[in-house]
Amino acid sequence: MRDYTYIEGYRFNIWNVYRSKRFDVDRLDINWADKDRPEFVRGLRIVDHNESETYLVHGDDADNLTYSMCFLHGENKDNRPDHFDNYLTLATSKKEYLVHKLFEEEKPTEEAVH
């Protein structure tokens, strides 16, 4: 497997941080550039294999995604990967990556992760 990818002419290293049957979440860090500084320098890439979609997040969205995945991992005592997939499905559709805001209106966060 190739450990780099190109985005808008810039090369990024890839580190997979989460994998399920449906999703891959990869950390992307720029490692080669020869133009002006791009807007996206480091962040996360979500690959939805069911929908054949790829989402790039950086800045606050990447921080919220990282925090939310850590929070869900800590709260997921049953070790069921469908919690992550449910979160990622909703997060990518609503473009909201902070788990507390995502489930705020529908149900309490504790119910969302148990």
C-alpha cells in the first residue's frame, strides 16, 4: 500500500488511524510542496467505502473529529465498531464533527455512545 497521496499538487503522508468495513480515517501531513502554502497542510481524510466518497477535514473540524473519536473510544465499553460508524455516517452527512453537538438535539450523548 502506498503511504502517500497527492492533493492539489502537494504530496501528503498517510497514517491510518481508524478502519472498519465501511470507513477509513487517515491522518494526512504535507511532506512535499513547491508552490505557495496551501490551505490544507495537515488534517484527516474520511473514506466512505459504501458511498465511494472522500471527505477532507482540517483545522477545528479535524480537532473535533479527533476528539470525538477519542471520546467515543473511551465511552464504548462494549467495544462495538458500529458506534464509530454511526458517528462517522452522521458527522459526514451533517458536516458537524463534534460528537456533543451532533447528538445534542436527537438524544443525550450518553445514549448515543452506549
